[in-house]
Amino acid sequence: MTRAPWRRADPATVGGTDEWARAYLPDDRSFELRNDYGSGAAVLVVPSGIDPEPPEPVAIAGIADRPAPIGPVPAVEGYGVFTFPYGPISMGVPEAGRFDVRTYGERVLSLTPVAGYKSRRIRERVVGRSVEDAALVIERMAGNFSAAHVAAFLGAAESAEGIAVPSTEASVRALGQELQRIYNHVHVLARVAEAASQNVGLAQTHALAEEVLRLQGRAFGHRWLFGALLPHGPARRLDADDRSRLDQDLRALSDEFERLWSLFLESRTFVDRIQSTCVLRREDAVRGGAVGPTLRASGVAWDDRLRVPMPPYHDLFVALPHESAGDALARVVVRAQEVRSSFLLIEQMLERWPATVATTEPPDGRVADHRALARVEAPSGDLVYDVATRDGKVAHVGFRSPSQANWPLFAAGMRDAVFTDFHFAFESFGLVFSETDG
């Protein structure tokens, strides 16, 4: 697997602004579409010059520091059409965020997410801190995605400084990411079950997610892995005996997940509510820069763990589930299959756990002296970090999260849907405002 190239986007292609977060999309998406993402390219720049009629750049909002729309705001007018502001405080919206729904009643003519209600200015707060201190702040941006954010941030910082990483630390980061992937996919399944009024399935799935959190607490010293991926973090319990017990616990959790998933698939009420809901076609997913299960559910088998692998993924078998329907059911099915894939990945990691403290070179994501990019496959998709250092301190941090990438795709999928489908669609995307209000 060759290392992926990187380059900056021309600010003129992203609305005349140097907000780099807008430009972090897979390069030449029209070319990639014709080749089924088979080239392995990982250039982060808005596409241009390949297709005779290249798509317009997709405006992905940068980090919101005040309430502002994410993506384009369609002009929808007509007799009886009005804007229904859903949120920022509402039973159906789990975080402080708003959705401006243009409608004349039940049908959604357009939907615009609005973020920025709880800006925490994390990027600004970490400037001037040591890399380890900055990681402790960054991991709290979205606790359920802490492992992915820390792994990407550290990968970029280490690449910027040319620091080799002990193979044991690389394995710890990967283990944390896969455990959180299992938790997040199970959590999404529970949220979709709640939307479908599957109360028994909801309770059982939440109970399974809680067991994953407890397992993380036993193995890493913290339920949300805070500080656990840093070499000087909380005391870990990952010795040989601990890894053996972890393997046994995971086998039991895997069996329980299979039992629950089979029950969900047998429920026609559950399947009927999410099948054909919020369909995202393959061409729209690629043109819009979709990432993660959202992209893979629309027929594109792209995963950073295969395309731009960080150690130890380059030496592991990574199953890559994908579906073609592009609806909420397909996104849930992909997540369920990825739970199985993560169990298999962890089994491989535990079997091949490094016996020595040998080091592995960081991915070569340097774009300038003491500045580099790194990307990982977070539970909801491609997560990119841009880190610059100066005198051993953080000088700059930027990132493009999966939620930022997928908000416009969710909005596009909801056009012409009925509002009662909102919760099924929203939960199937795995979107969080905290990754946008960073």
C-alpha cells in the first residue's frame, strides 16, 4: 500500500476563503467514481479538471462559533410554504442544534442544519500547549469519538515532528478505536430502535452499549478512554492475562450482539420503518463527499483503514461491508456488519500484540516544516487533522470531522421526505453537533 499524497486546496475554489475545513474532500471524486475508489488516492482538495463538467464544490462548514447554517440554504418558495425551526432545544434533537425545515405541512421541501449553539473554541484553546496536554482537550470534543480524534491528532503531530511511535502504542490506539466503533454503532442501532418505538430492543441494545463502556473502563481505566491513548495516561490493564480476559469478554458481547441483531431483522415493524427512508444515491454520495457508513451504504467501498492505513491496520485483515440501497436500512446494516468486522479486528490485534517496544514510522503526511495531516476512519467516517508545531508546542490545529462532511448529505436525503421520517434518517447518519461546534 503506497502512502497517500496530500495537498492544499486553492482558497478560490472554496468560496474565496482560507477556511481549510471546507476543502477536505477526496480529490477528483468524478474520477474516483468511474474507478470505484480503486485508485487509493487520498489527496484532500476540491475536485477540478478531471470531468468535462466537474461538480460544484460542496460547501462544508468550518467549525461553527455562532449559530450558522451548514451547507447551502435552498430557496424554496410557494403557496403555504413556511420555515419550521426544529430545535435547538427539542425532544427529538439530542444536542443543542437546529434544523430549519421548509414545508407546507408534512412533506420536507428542504432542510438546513444550523450549528454553533455551543461553540467551545477548542482549536484556539490548544494553541501553545504541549501535544499531550492538547490531546486531553481534543478528546473531550466528542467523548464517544475520543479515540479517533486523539489518534488522528497525535498522528498529525508526530508526523509533523518526525517522531517514531512504539508499536505497542499504535496497537493501543487501534484497540481503542475499534472498541469505540463497536459502542457507537450499537448506540446508533439503539437510537434508531427508539425512533421506531422498539422499546424492548432499545433497552437491550442500550444495555449492550453499556457493557462495552464498562469493558473500556476495565481495560483502559476510563469509560470514554479519556487520557488512555497517551503513553502517560491512566493505568491500563492490557497485560497478557488482561488481554485474554478482554478476548473472552468480547466473544460474549459478540454473541449477544448477534442475538439482538437477528431479532431486529425479524421485526417487520423495524425494517419497514427504515427501508427506503432518506435515500442517498451513489452518485450523490460521491459528488457530495460523503464519508464512512453513509458512503459505504451507497455502494462505495472506501475506508481509511484500507486506503491510508496507520499501523497496525496495514498488517490486519479489514472486512469492508457495503450496501447499495443508500437508505436508512442500508446505513444501519453497514454499521451492524462493521460491528462484526471490529470484533474480528480486535481478535487479530490481541493475537498479534507486540512483544517488544519496537517503533513504527508515522505516516508521511507532512505538508510543510513542522506541519502535517493525518486521517483515520472514525465510527462515522473519514476524520482529518491538520497540526503545526513550534518549539514542541501546538501552533495550529484544524480538522474536518465526519459530521461536517455528512451534514449536507443528510439535508439532501431529506428533501421530499415526510417529517415523520426525520428521526430514522438523522440517527442512521450518526451525526453529532459537538464535532461541528468544536
